[in-house]
Amino acid sequence: MENYQSFNPQSSSTFSQIKESIRDMIRLQRDYQLSDELFWEAFDNRVLRNVPLNISQYATMTIRG
């Protein structure tokens, strides 16, 4: 029989990173209302690849062109 180990997500650094990523994506969509294509590109980098993004700088660069 396997031993059950409790998991405290609040203490997990992975959990914190995911929360931060989600907040960034919410802020990006709320403040800049990017097209779906640009939003999912940012999502891919920020959430799936865990690449830190400066949300304001990213949005400004993508809006310019």
C-alpha cells in the first residue's frame, strides 16, 4: 500500500509561479485587450514555457507592430 503524503500547494514554488503567470495573463488581456493570436503567443511563452515577460513592454511592442 502506498503512503499518502499531504501536499501543501501554498508552499510550492511551482504553485506560486503558476499563480503569477495567470495574474500576468489576466492583466495583459484586461489592460491591453490583445488579439487572440497575440494573447496565445504570450500565453505560450509565459505559462507553458515559464519565460518571464514584462507585460507592459510586451503589449507595447506587439501593439506597435
